[in-house]
Amino acid sequence: MSDGARNPLRLRPVEIVGIVAAWGFVALLTAAGRVVDPRGPLLSSDVNRALIAVSFIEYAIWALLTFPIVWVATRMDATDESRIRRRVALVVLGLGIAVAVDTGLRLIRNEMLPPPQTPLGAVFRSRSVSEALLSFQFLDDFLIYLLILGTGLTRNYFIRYRDRLGETRRLHEEAADLRAQLAEARLAALRSRLNPHFLFNTLNAVAALVERDPPGVRRMLARLGELLRFSLDESNEQEITVDREVELVRRYLDIMEVRFQGRLETSLTVDDSVRNALVPTLLLQPLVENAFKHGVSMIEETGVVRIDARREGAELVLTVTDNGPGPVTPNGTGEGVANTRKRLEELYGDQQRFELRQASPDGGALVTVRLPYHTAPLEVETHSVW
């Protein structure tokens, strides 16, 4: 047989000891039954010793034959075309082993037990080999062979079934790891779309104000540097606390206040109960950026942007409101909204809700994001959305 590390069907040491012990126990019971059988005559000590020896020799032979028979059973993983031929071969092999064992044991009994001329010899001595074959006395040994073979086949089935279960579990774990890696790759790709978009918009604002408001431009560049450092530091984290996300939004609002030159009102309200809750990194910033790009920048009066974070039961609720003209289509179709939806679906599956609608009858846009409230990473099955 091949090495046990590569062949799980190879007998282990504990199984070898078990086989020897089992046959030894059977031999002991058989010897005891033959010696103290009340139906038989009283025997001398010499005859008793001979009967005990014959019993142990008989089952020692079967103990030795168990190992090659079990080995043969391990070769039974056959195709449908060869299965019938192998079964026939196993029956023929079993008959040959049974005849050989029966013949050998008959010779051993004739050698060790009293001669046939004595009364005891007439009881315990066997018939001749030809008479035993014609009377099919070897069938008892054939049944023992079938018992050993069946036990070996049952053992093989159990081991293969156990290994298949282990392999199935391993494949499921690998598939889960691959899904997680795929989700991380998708999220990284989505973040890479968001960050350059935000950077280019800010640089355009800097270029527009560089001659009109140099102090304001310096302030914008300082905040931009802080934002870039912040986003790079958090780039490998899927989630951060609400406090850290709000800190990023505050820096962005500072930039926008310089850009809009006094035509902007902002408010940022965060309940203390949600400051340590986790949200996707850079979730609010693109939503706030959309409020400026598609909202307050489209009107001439003072723009208003409100950001709110609160808890409602088991949900964390984030809202971004502006007083612009409102969404052109319900729930929006822009890239920023689409990317945010995909990120939320990747991270939380069906446990999240994203809604974009008109804030009031007079216009404006209201974005509402609902997430499961949590302060430790959630184990949520990722869902493919691409």
C-alpha cells in the first residue's frame, strides 16, 4: 500500500491492535466452549491443551488473513464496467481461501488430536480432505471470509464518506475566503473611483479661487492635504467609526465653505449614541459631494446642507439633505449613488437600505442610508452585484 499520509485507507496501528485483540477474544471463547462443552465427554488435560492450541491456531490464521483481505477491500473503488468482474474475482478468491484454510486446519487437527482408533479421536478428528470438500464443510470458513471482507468494505465507505465531508467543508471555506477577497477587491475598486473624483473637483475649486482669495486657497489646500492623508490612512479599512467619518466630512465642509464664499450654511448633527458605530469608509463624503454638485451649486441663493447621524432601534440612520432643485429621477442614477449602493450591498447584503428622494414639495434632495447598528465587524455573506 502507499504511504498512509497519501492513502487514508491504510490500517492505523490502533486498528491493527484491535484486529489482533478481536481474533484473540474469539479464539479464547472458542477454546473455552470446546473444553467445557457439557455435551461432550470428559477430556484429559492433554486433549484440552490440544483443543485450546487448535482454537488459537485457527483464529491466528484468520487474524493474519484479515490484513490482506482488508487490503483487497481497499481496491474496490472500481468503475461500473469492472465492478462485476471484481465481485466475481472476490467470490472466487474467498472460495479458494476457505478451501485452503479448511484443509490446513483439518491437517493440523489430525496431527495434534488423538488418533482415530481411540474414542476421543473418533469425536475430534476430522474427515479426510476429499470427504470434507464433497460435504462443503469449507463454507463455514467462506462465511468468515465474507464477514471480514464486508467489514473492510464498510470501513472503506466510512473513511471515504468522512474524507468527502472534510473536503466539502474545506471547499466551502475556500469559497467563502474567495468571496471575501472578491468583495474586498470590488470595494477597493469602488473607493479608487471615489477618491480621484473628489480630488479633481477640489482642485478645480482651488483653481477658480487662486486669484480671488489666496488665504482661502491656502486653507483649502491645507484641508485637502488633511483629507488625502486621512483617506490614505483609512484606505485598507472597510469600516471606520462614525466619529472618524464625520471628521473627514468636516474637513470637506471647510473646503466647500471657502469655495462658496459665504453662500453656504451647513449643519452636522451626530447623536452621542452612534459615535462608536461602524460605517463604510468614505460613505458620507461622496453623498455630501453630490449635495453640492447636484444641489446647492445649481441655485443662486444660499445653499444649505445638513448631515445627521442617529440610531433608530437596531439601525444606524444617516441622512444628507440639501436645498437644491432635487433629484432628477427617483433614487438617482449617477455614478456616486451607484457606487455607494454597490458598496452597501457588498458589505451588508439585504440588511441595508439606500433611499434618494425629494426633501420637500419645494425641492431639495434627501439621502437616507440605513445600516445595522454595530460596533464590531459584521459577518455578512457577500452578494454579487456586478
